[in-house]
Amino acid sequence: MRKTAAERKNEAVEAALRLAVDIGPNRVTTAAIAEALGVTQAALFRHFPRKMDIWMAASTWLAEQTADRCRPAVAGEPDSALCRLQALVCGQIDLIVRTPAIAMLLFSTELNIENGPLRDSLASLLARFEARLARLLDDARAGGEIRPDVDPGRVAGVIASLVAGTAARWWLEGTLFDLMAESTESLRLVLDGLSDRSDRRSD
């Protein structure tokens, strides 16, 4: 069957992300992408006139994948806001583990310095993730799951930084440790610090 333009674009994005992991983002060329797809550069240029257009499409793909993983948490399943928050974080970590090039896309100096729109797109994506965390923390505070003095926005920033920092270290260390286990343990420590410990103050 003849593939649609959308399917061919997705294939090009996936090929670029694979190549970025294998050879580094600064070495990914349109020629290499075309070769990986088994097409000519001219055919690739019909969908992406510039290489940076492929990276922008990768950012859009990442936003779509992130939204898919956010829906259960945002929809209120399960009832506990903290459980939804943990599901949201685990969904993002799982996406990074399944697509290691995401860490490269977020932290690549070559791509972000050379492409302002890509940098802005990724910054917007991270801001939306942080905003979702803040809403869930606000729900948790309203439901008595965390202390009433907790600042949801501030803690959301801490958790978002935790995820990004751990993912960066995982990437720099060659993806050798268990990113999911490391991230969930760090998240547990943060959430433990938000619980009401008034029952311990008399000890």
C-alpha cells in the first residue's frame, strides 16, 4: 500500500531519532536519514525542506506522546491526586526509556543553540508538564494528602527538575542504570517530605 505523507514524515522522525542515538545529533544529516529510509534526499526534501524541520516534527511528536500519557492522570483516574501524579511522572519516564533520543533532544547543545524555535517548543513542553504537576499537587493539598503549607508551584518545579536531571544523568552515563527505579525512588523521597507529620512532633 502507498504510504501517506503523515506516515512518511513519522518514519523520517523516527529514523532521525534512532540515528541521533547511534551517531550523535550533530552528525545526523539528511543524506543519512534518507539512506536509513531507503529513499532519495529529494524524496525526503518533499516532506522536510530542511533538517531542522525534522527536529521540529520530532518535538511535535514528543508533545503528542506526552499528551497520550498525561490523559489518565488529568482525567482523575485513580481518585488519589498523588497516585495520579506518580502515574504522570512514570509515564514520562517510560517514554524516555522507550525513546532514549528524547533525552538527547532535550539536552543537546547542538540542536538547541542552532534552533531557537525548537528550544522554545521544548521549553513550552516542559512548562506544560510542570503545570500539570502543580495542578495535581494542588488537588492533593485540597484533599488532605499533603500539608496545607505546601506550595504546589514550587514543588512542581522541584519534581520537574528531578525528572529532567535524572534523565540527563542517565543519558550521560550511557543509560546504564534503571531510570524508572531511580526516578520513582527520588519522587518517593520528595512526596514523603510533603506528608503531614504532626503525629510525630510530640516524639
